[in-house]
Amino acid sequence: MNKNKLSLLLLLFAFLANAGVLHAQELQTIQKLGLGINGLDLAVEIPLAANITIEPAVGLGPSYDFDDRQDAITSKMGWHWALLEPSVHASVYGKFFYNRDKRMSKGKSLLFNSGMFIGAKVKYVSKPLTSDEYHGQTNNLIVNLNWGGQRNLGKYWIYSYSLGLGYGYNLDYPRSVFYPAFDLKVAYVLPLF
């Protein structure tokens, strides 16, 4: 009888240990305030599946001006990234994390959804809040396909990076352009929930 109780206790312990490992692999819902080369944003990263998150965000960042003056020969890209002309941004970012099991097997942190991902982002950029005669006063829609990574920096910070291809569409005039999309951001994880 004691042997059965010991076996049951060991089996229960093994189950709880494995449940802890399975729980550690799960993606987390995190609220974050981020600052990077594409502006300041407030975002919530929400798990949708075992390796997929969606991240709606709002914020302030640089304006964009997409025009039809593209010339591949002179490398003129037909877009401007206006850092000193802030605009309101609203975006939705989907991420597919593909290496979290490998990170766990190597003993690396999975905190705050750390891992490598392939992402797709749709972003609305309003007209600039300031006026400028050189750049257009237009609303824009941006779609990015990218590859990137996300890592925790201690208990309350995250850094992330991404690189890919972007497509910008001017909503006020029929103009669009493909361009290199990149981001580098540091975020503070808000302890709301």
C-alpha cells in the first residue's frame, strides 16, 4: 500500500512538473509602452494560438509621404520618413513565433514572448499633426511583412527588432510604393494584469 501511495505521489509530482513546463511554453498577454525608431506606442500582445500573437497598438510617430516619383536607376524610392512631423498611428501586428521550443530546450528565457518570429503588420498613419510645405499632408496605410525577434531585458523590459518589406499606400491620392521596412524598439511591460 505504501508503495502505491509513493508511486501515485511520484506520478502526481511528474504531472505537475510537466504542467509547469507546458505552462512556461505558453505565450503571455502583455501590455507594453514602447519607444523606438518608428515612434512611441501603447500595445497589448494577445496570444491567439500556441505560437501566434496579435498586437493592436496606438501611438505617435513619424509621418510618411508616398509619391509617384520613383526611379530605380537613381535609387530614389518615392517615400519620405519625416521624423520631425509626428502623426497618430494605429496598427495591428500578427506574429508567428517559430523557435520557442528550441529556446526552451537550450534553457533560454521565454518571458514576455521571447523568440524569433515572422510577422505581418497593418498600420494607419494620420496626416502630420504639424504642417510642412515640403511633405504631403496625407493619410497613409502601411503593410509590412517581416522577420524579427523579441527578448526580455530583466523583469520589466523588452527589446524587439524586425526587418522586411513594406508597402505604403497614400489614402488621399492614388500613390503607392514598396520600401524596406525595419524597426528597433525598447518597451516597458506594464503590470496591469
